[in-house]
Amino acid sequence: MTEGPYRVALVTPWFGAALTGGAERLAWQVARGLHERGHAIEVFTTCAASFASDWGAAAYPAGAREEGGVTVYRFPVDERAADAFDRANEILLGRPLAYYRERAAAIEHDVARDFMRDGINSSAAIAALQDALPQLDAVLVLPYPYGLTLDAVEAAGRRAMFQPCLHDEPYAYLPAVDDACRGAGVLLFNSVAERSLASRLYGPAIGLKSVVVGHWVEDDAAPAPRPERVRGFRPADHRYLLYLGRRDTVKNVDLLVESFARFRRHARLSTLQLVLVGPGTRSFADERHGIRDLGPVSDVEKRALLERAEALVQPSVNESFSRVVMESWSAAKPVVVNGRCAATADAVRESGGGWIATTKADWSERFELLDRLPGAERAAAGERGRTFYTEQTSRERILDRYETAIGALVRGRAPSAFDTRVAPALVHRLNDGPRTVLYAGPLTEAASLDDVLAGFGFLVALGIDARLVLVGALEGPAVERFYELVARLQLAERIVVLDSSRPDVVAAAYRCADLFWSAAGEGPADALTDALGFGVPIFAYANDGVRRLLGEAGILYNDKRDPRALAGVAALLLTDRVLRETVLDGQRRRFEALQRNDERTRVG
């Protein structure tokens, strides 16, 4: 530590030494770690017991107490309509991810409102935080997507250090989460994969204030003797694979048990078993197919099970950093992870500490492999995992990163246009169904406006339900000509002109945009930079300035004479997911290159 000590508030919905969730363990570890380094750490949390408990029930008295050397302030939870929250949650989780990925603003206003308002909130905690802000250097907030944490980011503003523990799931697409990522002074991520996900969801400009701090694992159970039996199960007598975590379909446990049962049906003589451990509301036990469900166990019992396991299996796709994978590697046990979870799959690829599976067939094949794999090969994979764990999860190096991030926040960073909080009413307005095509170039170029309008008219004729949003002031001789063409093409109800002098309006337009379309003869460099930073696919006329700025990024065209053909390309950019992702990947790389070279930075 080169500066400080700092006074830091940590805001989290649940806090305590006994909590087992990844974010809860992280909050406990970071609070204690920074405290031990001499910083004044104050925890603002609720009276609720845990994620798995009744959020509206007080398990702790309100007030201040010392826990693990840290001052913890507990506040009552606001009254909530649990039924409204459950309905909103069911709607969010009931849609495939493709629904959210294909639209810039796909969540209905009332669904987002009910989810946030009737989740876990504490107006008393936020009021106390606001009172304490003048004396605080930073406010560390984790995790998303809870009302308490997102309100804390809004209250702390530029002093907020938001560590979302982000997953690629419907909650990540909530407008309030986007607002929090833009409004926080610093974003902290557990892994490179999590930061990459945030860049894809909220635009590459997120990287301007992002720090990958990592995550470490503490084995509090290490000194204790290991039990010979865990709930009647004797680990030494069995060959088994181990699942540690919440026993829930949200964590893909149903995929895991179905795949294992499939493996056992084809390998009838196998003695390999699957042991499930962790909290949950139902049992997945299936004695016929060798599946044991032990439910919640103590840390010592968990460690005993892990030390005797053949390997750990982690089927979840929603992990920003899998604590149990690192726990497994700390015990030199290999892992099998889900190929759809970038954080765990990337770690396995980099370390060589296990295997990757995605489909049920994949998982069954990995079970077959582990069933017949020589012990020396399995042990070698576990040792590779342990090497990776040792190199990547150093407690002191990670705490150094937290301190460096706090110091950078205290010193201050000039806010950029990408940090602007969006105008909520406009987001709601642009979230009513049609695709949003954005044009933010100079509105004084009559010919360029004609070109975009003609192309947009053909786009609508192709059956694409879209609106054209223009950011700026229509002035001069272009105005009359523009509206005449709009009337002739019968597009009046599909045209929206926004005030470019309001940063929140401009930010909302970019956040909701599905496509940025420019036909400008010159520029528009600033607007293109914003499109890159907000993560909007670019379709632009290749003037000299555009070529210099974008390089190989976006889709550029040289000939404006065939608006019908241009509309066809625009339609593909709006509807072809693979094409959109390819274009956006190229734009992310270009934006990052521009920032590294300091070629172009938009500062608000």
C-alpha cells in the first residue's frame, strides 16, 4: 500500500462469516482483508439472514456491532410485495437469453420496476450511507442485481466502486444495472471473462474505468480433523464426483444429474457416483443411477468430501468467478465445467486443470472419461489446476489491487460521456417494440439526410419494424426538404428528433440503439466514437475520416446510389445475431486500440 489509510463503506445485502455464497464470501474476505491492512471498513447491510432466507424477515437486530474486527451496521429491510417480485422474476427468467441479446432494451418497464422495488431494499441503509458519504473515501458495493446495491451505487455516485459479480443472465439486461455500471466511479471484476461480458453488454467504454481484481479462496476448515462420515456417507469407501453449490435448476443441477444418469445407463458396471452438496429446496437423489444428495454440510465436511473426490463438477453457466473451482484446485482436484460459462471455461483452458462440457452428451462423455482415466492422469490435471490457483489467487496481490483501485478513485478520473446517466423516460419510450436506428451526424447535410431517409424507407419496406432517431438540431435549408421527404415516404410516425444538448438524452439514444447508420460526407468522428464506446453496430459511408477512425471495424460502404441494397445490409445487421456479434467484436477491439493509443477520447 502506497497511500491511505482509507475509510471505506462496503454495501451488500447479506453479510456474515457463516454465509457460503460466492459474493457473500467475497464481501467477508475483502472487508477483513482491508481492515487487517489498516483501513477503516464499515459494512452497511440488512437484518436479513441470507440469499436463501425470507428477505423480509429480520434474523439480526438493527444497529451496529463488531464482526471479525469490522464495524457492521444492520438496517431493516423495506416492506416488499413478494408476489410482485416473484412474478417479475418469473417473467425475466422465462425468456431465452437470445430475447435479451437481440434487443438493446427488451425488458418491460413494469417488470423491471417490480423486480427492483420488491426485491431486497433498505431505505434506512441508503439514508445512513448518504449521511456518511462526506467522511468516506470510497463505497465498495456488491453484488448486482439487488435494489439495495444498485441504490447504493446511485447514492455514492463517482465514489462508488461497483463489483457486480456479473453473469450472462436476464438480470444483467436490467436498465438499473446498466445505470449502475455507468454511474459508478470504478468497476471491479473477478475475472477477465467477467470484464469482457460487461464490455459486450454495456459497451467497450466500460473498460475505461474497469479493474480486474480477482478473487481468492481461504480454507478456514484446514486445521480441523476430517470426519470419516458425512451424513452417513463414508467418502473413503466410494469413487465419486462432487458438486458443491446451490442445488437448483438455476445452477444447471438438473442438466448435471440427467447427464450422469445417462452415463450410468450406458455404463451399468460402473461404480462411479455423483455426490451433491449444498443448500436447496429439493432433493436430486437417484439411488438407481448412483446419485447422492447430501444437502448442506459444514466447511470441514465439505473439505473432507473434496479431498476424497475424483473430480469436482461445476455445470453452472452463471459464474463471474467460481469459488468452488478454485477450492477444488487448491486441493489438487481436477474439474469439469460448463463451456457456456466463459469465466470457468477460460480458466480451465488456461490452466489445463480439467475438462469442458456443454451438452448432455458432452457431460456424459466426460463422466465416461473420468470413470476410466488412470489416476496419474487425473492427478496431473489436478496439479495443473493447483499451480494455476497458486499463481492467480494470491490474497496479498488481490488486496493490493483493491488498494490501488481505491487510491485511483480518491485521486479522481475525468468523467467521460459514457458515464452519463441516461434519461429514463426516453429509455422507456424507445423500449416499445420497434428497432432503433440512430443517426447522430451533422443534420445540416441535406444530401446525407436524404440518403439515410431513402435507405430507412426501404428498410421499413423490407418488413423491419423500426424507427429512425436523429440526434441534433435540424437547421437551415435542410429542414424543409427533410420533412417533405419524410411525408413523401410516409415515415412521419417513425422519425424521432432528439436534443443533442442534453447528455442524458444522447446517452439514452445510444443505449437503446440497435444500429448506427451514417451517410455523412464528412465525419462524424465524435458520434462514431460514441457508437463504438456504447457498443452499437456501425453502418457508415466510408469517407476519409470514417476510414481513419474505424479502420477495419464496423461495416462501411463506398456507394450511396442503391438505397435498396443498403437497406438489405442494414436489415441483416439488425436481425442476424452472428453478423452483429462479429461486427461488435471488431468494434470492441478498435475502441480498445484507440484508447491504448489515445487517438480519440470523448470527455463529457
